[in-house]
Amino acid sequence: MDANQKLIQFMDSVNRSTDAEISAAEQEAERAAEETLRAAQAQCAAEAASEIAENKAKITAKYQKRMSQVGYRGRTALLSRRQILLMQLFQDLRGRLAEFTASADYAPWLSGLLKKQKPEENSVILLREADMPLSGELAKLLPESCTFRADPAIRIGGLSVLSADGRRCENHTLDEAYAAKFRNFYRDHKIDGGDESCSSL
């Protein structure tokens, strides 16, 4: 084999070796690129999932806060409306009691109270100031030792009987009946503040 053929063979060998190295380098580069791409995709997916979770948590918290505010406003409005209706109801009741005390049935009703449970000797009958003119007729139903006195605490009507020793008081006032009705309504319907609200009516 002459020198020219040997050179050609050497060049072919170098070319084959170079092609093999280039092919191996390309394959390695492709593997590295694929690995880098997979790592980047995994990182992007993790970041996306984290951001989605964070945004979801923010949206959920914002929604819950808004729902809580809406619920609070709704309950406040309901309680306010119920309180207004309750006040109207008891104002109407007080109006009807006032109409009763101005009617012809009121004096006989007072007399009935004294007849039903006749006061003892020396008792004091407490009336509202406006009812003191009725004391003359009512006195006819009582022992002569009983007296009458105006009581500023009685604002709606009725009477109280104070024992001679001042230790016992039988309350037959419309004021007490009205206040008891109000307290019982609040208690039976589990509404707070019945006793406090009663004084304003």
C-alpha cells in the first residue's frame, strides 16, 4: 500500500472517529437538554401549583370575610327590625291599657280587686294620682281604718295594698302586669335585655 492510500485510510479513520464523537456529543447534549427541560417543567409546575394554592387561599379568605360581613349585616338588620316590631307591639299594648283606664269599666275593675281580697285593718291603698278621685267610692268597700295614698310609681293604673306594718305589699297594678308580660316575652323567646328594655316603654 502506498503512502497515498495510507493517508486516505487515516483520514477515513479520523473522520469516522470524529463522527462518532460528534454523535455521542449530540446525544449527550440532547439528554442534558431533556433533563434541563424536565427540571424546568417540574419547577414551573411546582411554582404554578404554589401560586394557584396561594391565590385560592386568598380568594377563599376574601369570600369568607365577605360572607361573614353579609351575615353580620343581615343578622343585625333582622334583630333591629324585630326590636322595632316588639316596641310597636308593646306600645300598642300600653295604649290599650291606657284606653281601659279611661273607660267606664276601669272603676268597677278596681272595686273588684278590693272585693276579691279585702285589705286588712289599717292598710294603705296606693293609687296613681289620676285615680285618687275614685278613692271615695273605693273606701266604701274597706274597713274605715284603711287610707289611700297616691303612688308616683303607678303610671298606667291599678292599685297596690300596703299592709299596716309596711312589710307586705300586694301589687295589683297594670304597670306590674305590663312589665311582667314584657319580661316573660323576652325570656320565652330567649331575647337578651328584656328587663332593661322594659323601663323605656
